[in-house]
Amino acid sequence: MTLAIDGGTPVRTDPWPSWPPPMDDAQRALVTAVLDSGQWGATQGGKACSDLVAAFARRSGVEHGVAVGNATLGLFAALRGLGVGPGDEVIVPAYTFVATATAVLLAGATPVIADVDATDLHLSAPAVAAALTPRTAALVPVHLAGSPADMDPLNAIAARHGLAVVEDAAQAHGATYRDRPVGGLGDAGVYSFQSSKAMTAGEGGLVVCRAGEVHEAVWSVCNVGRTLDGAWYGHPRVGWNLRLTEIQAALLLPWLDRLDDEIDRRNAFAAAVARDLPPEWASVVPQPPGTTRDSRHLLMLRVHVPFDRAFLLAAMAAEGVPLDGGYPPLGTMPALAEAGARTEPCPAAEAAARDVLWVRQAMLMDDPAGAAHVVEALTKVLASRPGPGSG
Ligand SMILES: *Cc1c(COP(=O)(O)O)cnc(C)c1O
């Protein structure tokens, strides 16, 4: 079969769903109401941000939350609110978005890049144990691709060594671990509403937490150092304005009512790919132990035969089934090393950067025909060419 990149017929010519989906009626009504109210900022008395925070805290199984401008700032505020700062080391996984590490730098602390599990690609508890030093202050497990990190062993290490745990839930709105929602599994959890995420207002973020004193501290960091019941010009802490707007919250609040249907849709797509992909060619990256609901932000595929990465990505795009090459390991980024990040040995993240490709969220919103296109195009392209080094 001639590949589309060589002039053959593409597997798919229909467009994939766009992301974000068009605004629905409930969003339009609430955004319009907020715009008409003139209360566009969260300090003016409007309720969209506070309702969003309450809904996310409830869904995360905790009491408190703070809405912020984006998840990078949310991770920063959570770390700072938990007392992490200069002189501290914070362990982050090697296979994640760069912001997990740059948020640590923003807090003045040192990111320590530890390897991920070779199978599920989430932060590895043995790698964390090996990376501990007397200066380790916190862990930032990432609920990668929408599946929860295996939190029990990570929380056990944290408890043994008195470490704070900040969950990076930027990709995992609605996911659960051992039937408990992400966000409420550590000391604080951070969601993102950036354009690519499962719920978006263009930009945005939200920190959830269980303890009242953590809430007070994180809220203060995000509200120019004020206290919850203190004076407007009272600033007992150092803080910044990191707030979300009411308009953004109005886009997000109605989304919670359809989030679970969208997650189901993505899981149906993923299940069809997992069922039909020939295992000798490629397979779906398995979820960590304890996953009870995967929010399927991304579908990660591991290729089991030798292949030329640049060619495969170009050939898949030509077939009308574009895949994403995924993350370079954080330890390979010179900017992080120059900023003082320390990198542990990360063979599993390096293997993932070679062998793992992603189907992006927008495509996962398609119907099962889309899953068949992924399987057909990938097997067509893999079967067509010898891998690197084989001539
Ligand atoms: C998107 C993302 C972030 C950063 O979120 P922003 O809202 O863009 O700041 C952090 N961590 C992970 C894992 C992400 O995917």
C-alpha cells in the first residue's frame, strides 16, 4: 500500500474535532451575565470564581481552593504556600511538561529530575527514594496524560521524610485514584485551564487543598500577601496578584456538567485503539496501578518495532492522522541545567522520548471511526519502511 507521503491515498481526509469545542448555551449565558454585570475581576463581589473554586474543591474531595492565572503560577503558589523556597530541593518527573520544573525555579527552589516508571511513565517511587537528600522538601507527581500517578508509595515516602506533596493535575480534571479524586491526594493539587487542557478558558489554573492553613497561605500568595479576613492594605506576607478573572471562571463553571461525558468519549476512543492495535507493532501505554478513572487527556502509544521518528511523524500527518512526538526528557534541557536543576539517571524517560508517541485530546473526542483511522494509519506506516540502521 503506497503511503500518502509517497503519493498514495491518505487513510483519513475528514478533519478531526477542534479543541476547544464551541461555547455551549450554558457557557454563553454565564459569560454574558458576567460581562453585563461589570464584575469582571474576582475582587468585585461576583461569584463565578468562588463558585468554580467550591465546585473544584468538592470534586477533588477537599475543603478549599484558589483560582489562579495559570497552572505554572498555581504550582508556584502551592509550593510557596507550603513553605518551599531557596535552599530546598523538589523532586519532579523527567517525563512531563517543562512547567512542572520551572514552577519550582519560580519558587526559588532546585528541581531534582527523577526518572519515571518504565512501563506507565509516571514518577517512579524507587527513583524518588534514590534522589532524596537532606534538602529534599517536596515531591511534584504529575498525573500524566490524565491517568493518576501511583500516589500511595509516593505519599509513603513523603510521610517518612516529612515532605510536602503537590499534585500536578494540569492534565487530569476528573481522574480518580483508588476511587479518590486527584487533587485531594497530596497537600495541594493544581489544575490547568490552558487552551490544550480538558477544560479551558484560554488560560487559567486552580489550586485545591485540604488543610485550612495551606489554603490561607496559598490564597495569600495569590492575593498580594493579604489574609482572608484582614485589611485590604494589610500585607503580612509577600504575595502577588495571581488571580483568575470572573469571565474565565464563567467559561469553566458550566463545563463541569459535561466533563464526565467528554472523559467517557475519550476513554471509548482509547479502548478501541487498545483493542485493535496489533501488539507486535505498538500498544497503549498502561495506566499506573490504582487508576480507577483515567481522564484521557492524551493517549500515549509505545511503538515496539524500530522506526525513524521524524519520518513516522511526517508520514502519519500525511495519512491525515497527525501524532505528537511527546516530551523530551527534562534532563536534556540545557536551560534547566543552567538554572541549577539536578538530573538523576533517567533511562525510562529517554526510552519514552524515543519510542512513545501521543494521540492528542482533540482527536480523542472523535467517534470510534477515528480510532480505526489511528490503528490503520499507524500499522500502514510502520509496515512500510525498515527502521533506522536496517538499511
Ligand atoms: C499544561 C501543564 C502545566 C502548565 O499549565 P499552564 O496553565 O499552562 O501554566 C503544568 N504541568 C503539566 C503537566 C501541564 O500539562
